[in-house]
Amino acid sequence: MDPIRIAIVGIGKIARDQHVPAIRGNSAFSLAATVSPHDAGLDGVPHHASLDDLLAQGPAVDAIALCTPPQVRYDLATQALTKGVHLFLEKPPGATLAEVEALKVQADKVGVSLFAAWHSRFAAGVAPARAWLAERKIEKVSIVWREDVRVWHPGQAWIWQPGGLGVFDPGINALSIVTHILPRPFFLKDATLVLPENRAAPIAADLSFRDTAGAAIHMDLDWRQTGPQSWDIVVDTDAGALKLAHGGAVLTLPSGTEHGEDVEYAGLYARFATLIRGGRSDVDTSPLRLVADAFLRGTRQTTQAFHD
Amino acid sequence: MDPIRIAIVGIGKIARDQHVPAIRGNSAFSLAATVSPHDAGLDGVPHHASLDDLLAQGPAVDAIALCTPPQVRYDLATQALTKGVHLFLEKPPGATLAEVEALKVQADKVGVSLFAAWHSRFAAGVAPARAWLAERKIEKVSIVWREDVRVWHPGQAWIWQPGGLGVFDPGINALSIVTHILPRPFFLKDATLVLPENRAAPIAADLSFRDTAGAAIHMDLDWRQTGPQSWDIVVDTDAGALKLAHGGAVLTLPSGTEHGEDVEYAGLYARFATLIRGGRSDVDTSPLRLVADAFLRGTRQTTQAFHD
């Protein structure tokens, strides 16, 4: 079978660190081109300044991975869909829920695969955690996602702008795991969002959710963590506690701890190839919906200014 | 056929002004009870202080209309669903999108009808507007929804609290019409929300949407309008302009103007009876999704304090 010729649009940090190695490590794909107005691209790979240029003059592509900030995602996505190209959307899949719904309709109409990629769902501990929890009674869930924004998002202005999600940019990774591993849907009961006085997006948030059987789910998000970072989920059940640490990579069950390798983007691209070969899409907006609910329903507090 | 025995939960202004007359005017229903902790109910109708009381001791009911503020809607809704009771949700159907999704799942499981009621969709001009627009090319849409909050929401503290939506409480009525009459989905491009410095919800908003064919949709929401009120939607098309005025009641087409009677709540209850008799649900969350997107994506401005 011929490899799927894929172009990466938006060749920033996440594309270089994750997408390029994952594509090069999967024989189902060949990296056909890169697109960015700001950047020189990669040695030996055709580069275009815009998606327009690529689609008009560039090498033929079967698929596109969109790695731009979410605020400009929709227009690029429709351009690609119009050309009948399969589409991989980095998380979050858009700046709004309605635009992602509109993309679903368009992808179905054109008959291409649309993939809303949630990389944390492919962390090593997530699939076994989901399997183990399927049989359990959930008593309580605690999510602690605390990191140093200066380390992980240095100088990323878009992330602080409306639509950039602020601390929910990493927080949505936790929500993508928890929506995937818990056996029941859950929804927001209460939220406090903490915004620096000079920024439009939260630097911290405290959220209380509840699942449909009444289990409490608490989430603590903070971008002001220095020293050790925390990306931990603890689920208390009738059969003991499950802990996912290091963003889902390390799973601890009552029976012991499993340390997995980092397989997130390899898993995403394997899934994308399966979707394309099978003529299917996978667009789960539930993590973004929970974030939108937090902005809709949450109380806001202002805190001191943040400077990079 | 026996009438559907229905109870109203939350017997405030909207229940007295609209639900009671609509139920009494429809022979498919009989008003079996009212529920409110704050209020004495109606002459000659059994009254309970809580839904718990009604379900435990009250007269048997087949259906419930939930007219409480959205922040307390979910718990009451699940109580009712657990008892196998059909459910009518006043707009907005919940304080968050995820809780409405959870209610859908529960209603399907229990096998009862769930109806997310959007009363403005039943305004006299809306159905003919939808039919007329189905054939047209949409060029531009303008929504102007300006009213005096002191007249329409006197002393309603909940409407200014997180989850109460502020000026989107009336604005969502416009969105419920526009999502219904336009032939294509649309999504937010940009929004400014204006919040009084002493309130948690917006008093005004300016929103730009676009439909999937590129037509611009502009929305102007303001709660500070004194004098004549505006609830108008103008759709420019290749066959001339359509105007819905007075919240959807008055339709003007290039061929002339039609003044309809107020049939909104009569229409809602006719629809609810049809859903129950047919064993179906109708839960369209697209208006609330657009509002959540506005809170997620919008820029906030602070304005002078608002006092009732």
C-alpha cells in the first residue's frame, strides 16, 4: 500500500518535537511537505509559506496535520477539506465547539477522515487504566495538573489570548484522559478561574465535577508550579486506588506499578492511519466541551500580573 | 386518551405567565401539581414544597416542566428521570453543556421523552421564515436584541450569577431562532462581552459569527435599552431581505408582512405532547453551545456597576 503523503501545517515546537518523529517512525506515512509563514521548515522536505501555496503548487498530499494555534485552525481546516484531504487536528481541535461541529459535517460530506487528536489518551497507562476502571465503582477522582508555564510555554502569546485556553491548554490533556477512562459521563458543578490582571486567560483553576452516579471529581490546575511538576490523576474505587502519574505514562494499581514508554504521538499516527484506511472519523469534543462549560459557568478571580 | 398529568417545578414569573395558560389551553395535558419552596402555588392545584415531596406523596404525574433557574436544573431533572417521568426543560436546558448531554443519556436509558424547549422557535414568523430561507443564498445576517433588563428581569439575582448567562438569557432566544431558520451551521469568529464591574455576567455583547458558506452574521445584545425594545433579525439573501421582528412574531418578506398571534408556549406544549405520544426526545443544544463558545472565546470588557 502506498504511504499516506502528509504535510504538517504550523511547524512550531510541538510539530518538531513530536509530529515529525512520529510521522518518520510510521511507514504508513511519508512526510511530503511543511507549511509555515514564519519558519524555514526542515532540511530535505519541501516547504511552503501558506497552505494555499501548497495546495496550488506543492507536491500532492493525501493528509494534513494542523499544528497551528487553535484561533486560526478553522479556515485552514476548511481549505484542506475542500481539497478532499484527510485532516489531523492537534488538540484542542478548534477555538470553539461550533466550528468543530461544522468541520465534522464538512468532512462527512467530502468523505475524508477527520481526527481530533488527544495525545494524552495514548499515554502508556491510559488504555489499561480504562480497562481496569470499567469494572469498578468509582468513589472519588482527584486531578492535579500543575506545571511551570515559563518552562512549557515560553513566550507563547496566543495561549493567553481569548481562545488560547490559558492553563486549560495543559488541563484539557487531563480532561481528555479522564473522559476516556471513567465509565460514566461527568459534568461541571462549580469552578473558579484565576486570571492575571494583564491576561485574558486563566493561570489557575479549581473545578468540581460530578459523574452521573454521584462520584465527585476534583481538578486543580496551576501554571505557577516551580520545582517538581505534577500531572497526576487518582481514582478511588471499591477495589482500591488507581493512580496515573506523569501525564498518564505511569500507572499504579493495587497490584503494582507499570512504567510505560512514551508512545503518545506514535499512537496518534497509528490511529490516524487506521481511520484513513477504514474511511472513518474520530472527533470527540467532550474535553473541549468541559472547558467551555468552565468558562461559561465558572466564577472569575483576578490575581497579580504575569510576565514571561 | 388520558391526559398527560404534568407538574410545574418552579412556579415563578415564566411559569405563571406562560406555562400555566399553555397547559390549561391544551387538552392533552392536565395540570396535576406545582412545586416550589418559595411560593404558595395556584388556587385549586396541589402544591408541594419540593420535588422529593411530590414524587413521594403527591398525586401521580407523567411529566414535569422544569422552570427553575438553570443552576439547579440538573439535580431536579435526574430525580424526575429516575422516576420515569417525561421532562420539559425551560430554556436554557442547563447551566452547562455536559450536564444536558448526561440528561440525554439518562432519558434514553429510562425511555422517557426529554424536551429542551426553545420557545422563540415557536413564534409565529419562524416556521415560514425557515421555509423561505431554505431555498435562498444567505448574504448577511444582522441580529439586534436590545431590551431593558429592569423591565424584564427585575431583581433576578440568579441571572447575573455564573451560569445565569446575563444578557445571553434573552440573547439565546435569538440564537435559538437563527440556528433554526438558517440553512447552514454557523460558528463564532469574534466576541466582546461587556460586564458591569459588580456583576459576573455580561450586560451587553457584540458577536461576529460566520456560516459554513462564508456569510457574516452579526449580533448586538444589550440590556441597557430604554424606550422601544428591539428583538429583530434581518437576513439579506439573493432574493431580497427577510425580517423577523418582535422576537419572531412579525415576518416581513419582499412580498409583504405577516403579523402572527403569540403561539410560543402553545406550540411548545403541542410539541411536547407529540414527543411523549411518539416516544421521542428533542434536545438541541446548539444555541447553548454558541453561548458557551462566546464565553470561551470572547474578549471581556468591564463597564460601570449595574444596580437594579
